[in-house]
Amino acid sequence: MKDSPNRRKPDEGKPKIWISGGQRPPFDLRAFGRASLHLTRSAVAPLLAWMAGGLRQAAVNIAAGSGRIPEARLGRAARFVPSHRRVAAWVQNLAATLAHASATADPDVKRGNTLVTRIEPYLWPEGVETPDRGSPIQAASETGTPPANPAPVVLAQPMQPGDDPLRGIRDDLEDGKSATAGPPVDAPPAPPGPVATTAIQVSGYLFGWAAILIALPFGLGHAGWKHIKGEDLRKIGAGD
């Protein structure tokens, strides 16, 4: 007996995914890999941003004198211990490196750049104290331009019996050492130059991708769990 044309078939009108007995989209290896990478980056970037923010705040506190040990307590070891400002600069450079690492891992480029802009500024915006140039003649010898109003030259008096002929030379040498000495030990360190800034950026880029590779198993597991729950992985990370 032939089937009636008006008789409906059991699977007529149902989606193919229901006919196959599954409740999830078909597995796509490329979409799975892209979703795993996106989920990994989304998990790593906030962690690195949190670490960078904590180190930035620590650098600010150290620069303000928090935890500073008085030189009287250090004794003879004081000259071997870096100043609190130099330690703050080191911590700040590490914070900037982690900020660049977070920006590398973050799928949102604008958010990563905002983090770097907030973490990277120099701790002492007023600048570094510069040492005294000394006399106008010495300043002219360093800059290469003659002074506007040079001081008159005073001729030395004739030597008297008992005078030290080398005393004037020693005085000149001591004056030269004091004039060419660097800034005080407690002065703020100079901000990172072009080479140091490039090194911080490259180190942050490499550290960001290293963190992504280390945390990639988490992204794979997370993507697999989303696929089991029936989410379409092709929609995750499509704009990256």
C-alpha cells in the first residue's frame, strides 16, 4: 500500500541538527582554535593589567618614601643600598613592561592603549634636578658659547717664601671635581631614554605572548565547554 501524499513524515519540518540527534552546532576546528585563543587572551589581559596597576601604585608609594630605611640605620652599608627613588624607578619600569604585556594580550586594542597611557608616565613630572654648572667660563667651555659678561681675570700675586707652588693646581682640581660631579644621590633618576623605552615595549610584547601560550590550555578547555553547552564557536573572536 502506498503512503498517502497527505501523510506527514516524522522528521518533516525539523532542523537538520535536531534530525541528527544533536543540540549543538557542528564542530569547526578553525573556529575552535580562534575561540580558544580569544578566550585565553581575554583571561590573561585583566590579570596582567591588575599586576601592572599594583606595581604602579607600589612605585608611587616607594617614591613618596614609604618603607624607606634611614641611612643612620644602614651604617657603612648605606653606600651599597640603592636610594628609594631608584627602587621606585625600577618598579615603575616593571609596571610599564606588564602594561605592554597586557596590551599585547588584550583583544581590545583601545583598552590596552588606555592602560599603557595610565601606567607608563614618569613618576617625577617636575623633572630631574641638574647640577650647578659652576662659573660662567666653565659653562661656556661645556656649551661652546662664550659668556655674555665674562668675569675679569685676576692675576696671581707673586709667590712668597714658604708658599706651596702646587696648592693652586690642587685647588683647581678639587673645584673641577665638585663642578663636574653628578646630581645628588637622592635626586630622581632620569626617565627611560629611547633605548630603554624600546626595551620595555619589546619585553612586554614577548612576555604577553609567553603568558598567552602558558594559559592556552585554559582557553582550549573553556572553548570545549562552550561547544558542549551548544554555543556557536564561530561567533567568538570573529573580530580579532
